[in-house]
Amino acid sequence: MRRASLYDKNLKAKKEVSDTAFFLLFSEIVQYCLKKDKNTLAEQLEELGYPLGPRFLELLCFREKSSKKELKIVDILFFISKYLWPCAFNKQISSVEQHAEYNHMYMLKEENSLCNRYISMHRGQKTVNCSAFTAGLVEGLLNSAGFSSRVIAYYDNDDGKGENSEEKTTYVIYFAPEIVERDELISNQG
């Protein structure tokens, strides 16, 4: 009798990890990075999130049976907001926007990021956004999908937030010039 292997398991089954387990694991990751080097926490978290991007892309394409390769920036951002966020964080992203002045800059806005929810930072590190981990994940997904980009996570304080309001994180995506040119060519042809 043959024993079932990892490859025999159904990838379509959506098994959720409890928030508590995620918070505990992520908190330990942050503590490890702080012990390693306090000054480069955001960069370390981005590096840890980056390799997950290609894996999520492969998994989501398999689950959604999406054999179509996205070529337009708007389409890949729609893919991220529709499939990645619900799969990875079990919630929807707040908004996807293009910068008013720069055609190579897009923003994903998220309220109450899971990566920032239960992380307490020391006084000197309050400006470090632990959602840099998610920024690395998104950057890895975009780059593996053929969209050369750089993603940075920022705190969003545009509403003069009070003490009880939810934290907002903005992921600013800077696409490479050749990606923007490709996008413009495709838009002009269609």
C-alpha cells in the first residue's frame, strides 16, 4: 500500500492558519531581526518576504486555473488585490490607486495590517513599518510575474489619525520604466 505524499494532497483545499499562530511566529521573526541588526529591520523583513512572492504566484495561478499571463499593470494589481490578499491575509485590500503625477507609481492601501497589529517596537523604532515583510512578498510576486518593480511600505497618516483609529499602511510600487512603456504599448494596441 502506497503512502500519500505531499504531491498527492489537494492544493485547492484552503486551510487557514489561526491569527494567533501567525502573530506568534511573526513576532519571533521580528525579534530575531532586531537582535541581528536593529538598524536594518525593514530591509531584513523585505528580504524574508521576497521569496514568498513567487510561491504565492504559482499557488494562486494553480488555484484559479489562470493560464493567462498578465501583461498590464492594472491587471496584475487587480490579481494581487483579488487573490493574494484574501489568500494570504483573509481580508480585502482597501484600495488600489495610481499616483496623480507619476505614471510609474501605484499604491495599495491597507487598513490594520496584520504585520503591524501586535508588534510593539522600542521608542527609537516607532517609524519602522513591519509591513515591509508584505512589501517584500508583493515585490517578489511582481518581479516573478515579469513586472520589474520596487515596493516600499509606509505608514499612512493622511487623515490626522487619532489614538484609537486603525493603522493604515500604503504600499508604494515603483515600476521600472520598461514596464510602463510596455503597458503603454499594450494599451495603445488594444
